[in-house]
Amino acid sequence: MLEILGKASSINVRKVLWTCAELNLPFEREDWGAGFRSTQTPEFLALNPNGLVPVIRDADIVLWESNSIIRYLASRYDGMHLYPAGPLERARVDQWMDWQATDLNRSWSYAFLGLVRKSAAHQSADEIANSIASWTANMRILDGQLRATGAFVAGKQFSLADIPVGLSVNRWFSTPFDHPQFPAVSDYFECLADRPGFASYCRNGLP
């Protein structure tokens, strides 16, 4: 059985858990990370030298990096409805996954750590304001894309890209500041409520 190493509160672990729900894929999960087993032990570092969750073990296969893991799971376990085989369709899914992992994540990092995690190292009011401004600019891009598709981030059908993006939208709504109105983003988030795993792994009270 697929093994997932990582605490269930981690946004990157939740990507993998939500993907398993979409694939109806059984798994066993072990708690690793802050507050649980240390990811800096030789045992864990032998699996992921970065010392980060999630890591999966699938028989004799070990993988880390959450987006790579969910691409692998969709490719191996009959997930073409999530991750299409056509080069253009797959590239559109990949571009939004990569955008979430780079531009979007970088923009919200400081504000999230300061306002939600209460990190002492992230309490500069100017830096929080800059982070919110950058985050808002990226959410405006997302709102425009969702208005263009009228449905999901990579097109008319739910895809693998909607898992990391959906989790980031949840984080947007969960971070306490005055949010500008992005109607397409709000409608999109409500539409995701019909998906397997959404209530358990996205809108589950965790940012």
C-alpha cells in the first residue's frame, strides 16, 4: 500500500491526500514534521535529503516534492482525467501547477508566516504589506483566468492543477486581512466543494 510520510496539517501533504481521494487510492500515513517525528533524522534524510514533507513510498519507489508526487500518482493510477496525456493539455495543467509553486507561493509567504503562523521573524509591517500586495496581484491573475475558463484553472474540466491552486485559495481566505473582492475566485472555491477530498483536505479548518 502507498505510504505517505508527513503531518496532515501540511499544505503540501494535503495536496497528496486530496489527490489520493480523487483517485480513490488507499494509503497509510505517518506523522512526520514539526510537532511529530523529526525530518532531520538520518532515517528521514535518507528518503529526502531536503528534510521536508511529504515523501511517499510506493513499493520500492521513493519520491519527494509534492507536485512531482501528485503528477506521478495521477500518471500511475489511472488519473488521465486529472492529468491528460495530450502535450498541450498537460502543459496547461503543468503551467498552473508551476505558477502556484513559484509566483503564488512566493507572494503569500511573508504575510502568511507573519499573520497566521505569528513568526517573530516575519513581523515587519512594510514587508507584510508588500507581501499582501504581491499576493493580491497574483490572485487578480487567477481571477482573470477563472473568468476566461468559466470553470477551472486549466480549462473546463477539473484537473490536477486545481488541487495546489485550490489549497492556495483556501489559504487566501484563511489569512486575516482585508481581501479585495474576486468573484470568480469565490465562485471557483465554492465549486470545488463538490470534489472528493475537498472537505477533508482543503476546507477543513486549516490554512
